[in-house]
Amino acid sequence: MCKMKPTANAARKVTPTGEVYYEDTPAGHAAQIEDMNKSMGPGAGEGQQDNTGAKPGADDTSPPPPPNVDTKDCTTYTDAMWDTACSKYFKFSQMKMKPSDQNGLKAAEIACNWQHLCQNVLDPIVEAGIKVKINSGFRTLAFNASLGNASKTSDHLLGCATDIQIGGEAANKDLYKWIGKNLNSVFSQLIYEGLWVHVAYKGRSPESVSVLVARNGGPPYQNGGGRSGANLPPDLKWA
């Protein structure tokens, strides 16, 4: 049985405050995939739901335009601010990759999306006494393509989404239900994926796929019945 050759530690970058991040290079992509596979399981991120509701691998070459970004209450981001706070508990560097112009957005707009996600979703989770680990944040187009079957319309490409975990599947169920109950009017998409929870803020997914379940981190996806979660299985209901 062949094993993937571990990537060199030099492929991982570390900020002065100790945050690990990855460059937008083949070596950086390989290192991030390796780390995602360790924490999220083999093939992490490869089969994620298209944010328009289509299945991964479908024709999403013409994705919907990104939502307008209201930057008036955002820090005006430059790379000099990479290792600084963007919210009460989180930093820009926890995006894992530096923002870059793509999908019709400027790097500063993508950083603003991340700041809003941290302020409105991640900070309230921490305020509730829940310590989360960020496995994936912003993804460049090149990194997303390196994942294979990842959706070309993913909110990760806009800086609007993150994959988080607090432990194994049982703990992540609790996290999923806490977000569903306490941040129901806040998130734009919430997906339970077994070893992690995908959550987006002001992304481009329609309301019809705002709540989903993919117990093994990929297809088939079960529709939770909209924001209410009316069709969720009993072990994932928050109401």
C-alpha cells in the first residue's frame, strides 16, 4: 500500500504569533491538503456542495456573482495586517491563505468578508465558551482546483466560509446544533459534515440549501428543510 509522501515543513508558514498558514503554491497547496486530511479525514473538501444547490462536479463554470461587500465597517486590509486581529478573538491569518483578487472581489473585500464572518459567527461561538479549531478558511482559485472535485462556487472562495471543529463527530453535532439554534438568523449556510462543520456568513447559497447534512464530508447531501431545520434527522435537530 502506497502512502503519500509527507510535505516538507518549509511548505507551512508560521506568523510571529504562531498561526500556521499556506502560500498559494503547489507546495503550499500540498501542505494544506495534508493538514486538512489529518484533522478532517482523507479527501477533505473535495466533495463539498455547490453553493447554488447543484452537486459537486456539475457544470458550475458560470457561478452566480458574489454578494456585494459592505466595507464601511471593515478594517482596510493590507498584507501588513496579516497577523493582526480582525475581531475580538480571531485574526486575518486564520484564513489560512492570504486574500487575493478573485471572483470579482478585491483582496480587501475578501478580507472584509472574513472579518464579518469572525465577528458575527465565530466570536459568538467563543463567547459561549466553545473553543473551535479552524481547518479551512479562504481558498484561492488555484488551491480550490487542487482539491479535485471541490465546488467552483464555494463560499470559501469569497472569504465567507470556514470549516471548524471542536472534536469528534458527537462534539461536532453539538456545535452544529448550537449554531443552528443560536445563530439561526445569522448564517447563510450551515452543513454538518461529520468531522467538521461548514458555516458561511453572507455567502451566495440560496435559502433552499441553507441547512444541509453530509455525515461523511461529501455527497450525498441531505437537505435539512431550510433555515428551520425541519427535515433534519433527530440527532441533529436543534429545535
